[in-house]
Amino acid sequence: MMVNYVISLKDSEKRRQHIISEFKIHNIDFAFFDALYPSEILNEHINNYLPNLKESSLTEVEKACFMSHYMLLLKGINENYDYFTIFEDDIILGENSNKYLNNYDWFEHLDVRKEFIIKLESFPKKVIKGTPRYSVLDREIFKLNRSYVGAAGYIISKRAAVKAVELIKQLPPNSLDAIDELLFNHFILNKELTVFQLNPALCIQERFYNNEVSALPSYLETDRAIRLKKIGEYRKKKNILNSIAKEFRRFVEKIRRRTVEFK
């Protein structure tokens, strides 16, 4: 039986009701995992479990999000789950989600290493389909060889969780990025974790599904945008000479990229 966790602030009644309704519609069991927020408790968790995060450039809100995922990875490891699923509390589930989230028979027989992550969400960015590719039920799985960020929904094996925690612990403060950037960008590009994408995706964040009429706006993204704008202005001054080569590479990759649909 699949173990499904949803990270959510304990007092976020609107988001929790949304999740309860969403999972009930699809007849899927889940448990809430109380998210951390900027507070003394967050600082204590950082000091006790990941002291290198303290001096990182992430905002306090980003650190809270990071530690929420990190502590859930530790919980999954300590509970000795072979696999477990992590969701954020603003997702919408797709068709036949119960077939994918009530058991893991659909991927257990695949010829994939036990140390892997299966990304379940659609994110508004095109991606290159890597190999190998596998047909599963009414969808497919393909390997991610390039960045495809977002951490709103993913299945992770115990071995991958252990590896991710080990990698994160070793990073110096200036290399600690947002959790989705590490899992679904840096660790992929450095070939440190094997990540697959389910296509069409099984979930999507409500703000991307409903666009301008979103009922569950993301305060984390607003916080992150401010930080990245500052970093971008600094890098722009340093990297003008590399811009032509980068733009050419982006043009070549753009031709090959495809959208991960949601259904």
C-alpha cells in the first residue's frame, strides 16, 4: 500500500479542506505532515538537523519549505518505507489517480534502479524526454536528464531519500538552493539522483490550473521571486560575455523540449 503525505501548515484550514476534498474524490488515503514556518521551532530544527542551512541565502519562508520536505524525508527513512509520496497542499489530482496512489505495483516491476524519484506534477516549463521510457497503465514514464523544477508531488524510494539527505548535508551554505532546485535540477545535472517523470502528470498546482483566478496563491513563490531577482541582477553584471553561447544552447534545447501535460 502506498504511503501518501501532504505537507501543510497545521492552521491552514482552507488548504487542508481542499486536500481532504481532493483525495476523497479519488478515494485515496493520505496523512498530513505539519509544515514548518519561520519561528523558533524552525531555527531549532535547522540547528539540530541541518545547520548548514542557517547561513544559506534562502529566505526564512524558503528555509521553512526546505526543512518541511527535509524532515519528511527523514521521517520516511526512519519509518523504513520502501517508497513514499510527498505532496504539497495546493495540488489538484488527475484522472485515475487512485490507480497510481493506492499501491506501487505499477512501477515496482520496471527495470529501474531502486534509488529513484518519480516526479508526478506538471510544471509550466517544457522538458526534454530522456530515455529509458516505459508505458505504465494509461501514462508513460521517462527519465529526466535536465532540470524540471517544482516539488508539489513526487514518489521517492527509501534509497533515494537516504542519498538526497546525504547530499544535502554535505553542501556548503552557498550551495543550498530551494529544495526543488536541488532534487530536480542540481542532483539531476550532476547525475547524483535518478529522476523519472510521469506523463501526463498526475497532479498540478492549483495556481497553474486556474491561473489568474487561483484560490490558493503561493506566498513562497513571491518570496523566492524577490530573492532570485536580486541574484539575477548580480549575475547579469558578471556573465554578459557568456550570454551568446548560452542563448545558442538554449535555442537548440528549445527545439527538443516538450510540455508535460496534466490529465
